[in-house]
Amino acid sequence: MTGSTSISYLKGVGPKKASILKEVGITTIDDLFDYFPRRYLDRRALKSIKNLVEGETVTVVGKILKTKLEGDTPGRSRFKVWLADTTGVLELTWFKGVRYFSRTVVQGEALAVHGKVSYFNHQAQMQHPDFDRLSLTPHESGEGISSDFELYNTGKIIPLYPSSEAMKQASLTSRQIRNLVVRAFEASIPGSPENLSHAILSDYNLLPLTEAYREIHFPSSHDALSKARYRMKWTELFYAQLLFALRHHEIRQIKSAVMFTHSGAVTARLYESLPYELTDAQKNAIREIYRDLKSGSPMNRLLQGDVGSGKTIVAMFAMALAADNGLQSAFMAPTEILAVQHYLVMKRYFQPLGLHVGLLTGKQGKKERQEVLSSISSGELNIILGTHAMIEKGVSYDSLGLVIIDEQHRFGVLQRKALQEKSTNPHVLLMTATPIPRTLTMGVFGDLDVSVIRQMPAGRTPVKTYLKQEKENRKVYDFLRSQVAEGRQGYIVYPLVEESEKMDMKAAVESYHQLSAEVFPDLRLGLIHGQMTPDQKEEVMAQFRNGEIHLLVGTTVIEVGVDVPNATVMIIEHAERFGLAQLHQLRGRVGRGEHRSICFLLYAKLTEEARERLAAMESTTDGFIISEIDAKIRGAGNILGKEQSGTLSGLRIADLNSDFDIMQSARSAAFKLVEQDGLLQDINHRMIKSYYHRYYHERSSLADIG
């Protein structure tokens, strides 16, 4: 057998098991070698029951004293297990999958359980723990297979493998997976051929691949296991970063873009017209962008900055430089509200400088749209703002030199690519007001140059944030009323989640009517939500901007881009239902002027994770700190969603939260290698090139889009 042999040929795997293994990505022997243990059972790392502490997540080994199935009504039954070691008894409870657990977890068996500890009446408990059966049932004995409990008692380090419910029901538990891995090692040698050069192994002190595979599945010691895991993580991250290094090299060395040769009157007059001084962070970002635009290679830069840090004016200086060089700029925003708002701002700045600014959205009338399209293709418009309507067929640019995509994570990869293809190798600036943890920046946007604005413009007062229970809402409303009496405005936001969008929107509409009739009958309230037409939304926003509306009630439509300096109070209802990044974005709608601003987070009932999120909001207004906390709570791979996952989706063992140092090392090696040998043609790099093309190259076609 070889690594590419189908898993169905391995002893103990029939058609049914092969089908179930395929669901978790195991189709070949090599796939099984890459199915790494999720953790290890080691006597030194376990806790005895008498030493358990409330709130900690631990692994405990014991034997089942008794089991009990309580209730027989679907949805109300529970399965309880009492697990004992020599020091005490731990009570385990399952509320879901009760029928399955009651059949598979039996008295007298040994279990390793992993979960969060709680106490009730001095009794240690775990709810829905992850578990592995350590002793063999009669039908599993034979073939010289020893039980995990026997191995545990010898003090060996036992790998515990992930096992889905379907796998467990097909007798593919952690122990059976380990037995299959044993047979795979007997049939084939993993890690042959080696996928890193001898020089890299030596320079970075890495285990040979075959040795790393053996130690990760059958650890001989803690030190050997640690080195094996490091090698596997390093290799994963190296190839992920190699994709970025090759892409970065291609942009810099092979492609050419229109060169911006000079800054002229437009740039100078824009700077003179500013009513405020740019921050040092803004000036630095502008310098970095100018350097890219004048390099002759396509700019591929991500500009990230916290809410209200002044990214838009930085983008405008890039547009001014484009205009000085006779080129058009296209600015794509994710929503009509945001596109219109940017259009109004840029028109105010650029029209006095003699530039023509146009707006293109999907809701424009046929005649108006045709006039805009004609002005774009003729070159009459210097700057075009809009939504995804800018990438539709029939939109033709005269001399597009700069593409700016705002809140870029809200667009699909292909949408971003479509705008870039409206010109030949245009310069691209991606912008986001969602601060991204440094691990994610390196892991997802590794081929982009990154500019970061952490400094806030002068005169901004940090927003004070307060957690309040729902029953305190009258006091919060009274405060809001007092602010309106002083001439200020405010927001009241209700959650909106995809699964119950209509129900949530209905709740927001009903709350708007109740607030208008019962709570603030003497004030002017406006309503905004996602089901309104763009014209309706813009009309409400215009009234709010002009001060005709005191309070804006709505869903998360107002999350990004709404800029009303006079609004000083943000009330977020059911704050426990919002994600941390979304809460921070909503809070960023206030504190945009000179007046003191307050954000109230109203909650009904808090889970532990929700409490952690809201406590983070109360403790800091720094979006970059918020993003790091969010990554720890949710996991780095969940921050940007599937659309942005990129190379993250291929990580089997590396963790972007905890492996930043490994990533830095692997990134340094990848970029150094490509700097020395941009096409990986050297004989010593052929195995790297071969492995990259087999496993990673398919992901690289869209890597340039960010």
C-alpha cells in the first residue's frame, strides 16, 4: 500500500465505514495519517475528582458506578452517570442525544471525560462532557487489542481522536481510529517523501516528517510529542505563507501597473481644504499608499483602522493622486446607505477642486443610470462611488487606475475580482473598519501590504459603555430624553439574525410603534431596517442627519458608515445576542463629535460567553483589543466567516490564537525562500514546489483578491 491507497483497502474498513470516514475528509491512507489526535490522555495531565475547581475545563478518568435515565418525554428526558475515581464521584448529565448515550455508556466501563466543572450542593458535575470509552466491550476484544484503560495504567500517552456521532455509531470511536492508524503504519510509511528541504529542517531545528508523524500518533515522550506538533504546525503555516510569498513576488516582479508619477494641484488643494490636521497614523498610511502607487507594480494594500479613525480621508488622498495623474478611481461600498454617504462627503471635498464625482447604485432610474454610465465611459467622471452595481455588465471605465473596496469582508471574492477586472492591473486598496487580530492579518491577508491606523483624530472623546439589565430600561430612556433636551440625538438598536429575520424585524417595528406612542410620544422617531428600499432608508437617514428626527430606531442596518456627530447615545437592546465585533461597530456610531457619548448594553439573560463579550465592551473602546478578545472567545477562524477563511480552512493542527510565534517563523522562512528563488527552480526546492502544487496551488488563484 502507498499513501494514496484508498482507505477502503485497509483492514477493518468496509464500504460503510469508508463512506463515514469520507465525511470527515479521510479517503486515503495519507488522509488517515493527517487525522491528528485532538488531545492526549496522560496520567500527569489528569485531575482527581476531589481536586476539581468550579469553572475549569479538565479531563477526568474513572469507572461508571451507575447510570440513570430520567423522564421519557422527548425534549425533557436526561441521562445521568456517576463516575468515580479513588478520590470521589463526578456527576455527568446529558440533555441531548439521551437515547444514544443511555445505550452506549454502561455501568462498569472506564471513561475519560473532558468538560467544564460546576458544583451543585457540593457535588462536582459536568454537563454534556466530551468522553472516550477506555475499556473494551466483549465484542471488541480479540486481535491482540488492549484496552485504553490498560494503557493508561501503564502510564503511556494515549492519543484521543475526534469522532463524530455517525463515526461512533459505526464503531469508529477514538480507540478504533487508533487501531486503524496502527494498521496504516504497518502498511505504509507516512511523510515519505519529505516536504521540506534539508536546509530548512536544519535552520529551523525541525524533526524529519516521518519521525514527526510517528511521534504525533504514538508519542514516546512529552518532549518528542511537543517537537512533533511543532513540526506539523510549522509546516502547515509555512505552506500557507508560501502561497502569500509567491503571490507577493508575482505582483512585485512580474506584473506591471500604470505608474503614478507625481502629486499635483488636486492633492495640494485637498490638503489645504482640510478643516483639521491629519494624525501621524493617517500621514504614515498616505505615505505607504503613495509609495505603492508610484512603484510601477500594482498596489495590493489593506487599510485597517478602528471605527472613526479616519480611513476615508486617507482613501481620498489616494483618489486625489489618481486624479493628478489623469486616472479614474472607483470606490465600492457594501450598502446603498454607505455609498450615498461617501458620495455626499467626497462631492463636498472634490467638487470645489474641479473634480467630477458620480454615484452608481442598483436602484437608480434607467435614464439617470444611463447618464452616469456614459460619464464613466467617456472619462468625464473622475471618481465613481457605488455598490455592486459598479461591477455589472455594461459598466465600462475610461481610465480606471485605482480600485477601493470599503468594508471588503462584506463582498464575495468574485465580486471583488470583478471590479479589479474592469481595468488591467489597477491599484487596489481594501479597507475595513473591523480591526483584525494580528494572527488573522498574517494568516488571511498575508500577501497584502497592511497599513494600520490606531490613532484617533484629536478632539474625540472615548465613548463610555454601561451594562444594564432590561428591567432598568426606563432609567436609560430617561437619560436619552435628557440628552435630546440638550439638543442631542440617539439610536435604539434591536438585534437581527438571519434565522429569524422576519420575527426580529417585526419586533423592531413593534418596538418603534410602542416607543413612539408610550415612551417618547413628544419626540420625533425614525425607523430603519433591511426590508426598506434604499430610497426609504436614505430618506430616513437624511432626516436624522439634518436633525429632523430625534431618535433613530432600527436593526443592524446602521452598523457601518452612519456618521452623525450630533448623535451621542446608543442603546443596544438584547445586547447579549450580538457578536463582539458588531457591538463595537454599533458603539462606533456615537462619539463622532465633540459631545460626551454613552453606549448602553441592555441584556435579559447572560450566558457565560455573552457575559465575557459584554465585559470586554465595558472594559475597552480599542477595537484592536476587542478583536483579540473576540478571537480568543470564538476562535480566530470564525472571525471573518467562510468568505475570508482562505488558507485558514486548510489548517488541521495549527491554531492562529496560540501559534503566532510559529507563524512568524514559518512566514519568515517562506518569504526568504521566495526572495532567493522566486520560481522554486533550484534542485533543493523541487520537493517544496511539488508539494505546494499538489496541496496548496488550487487555493492561490483567488489569493490576490484579499
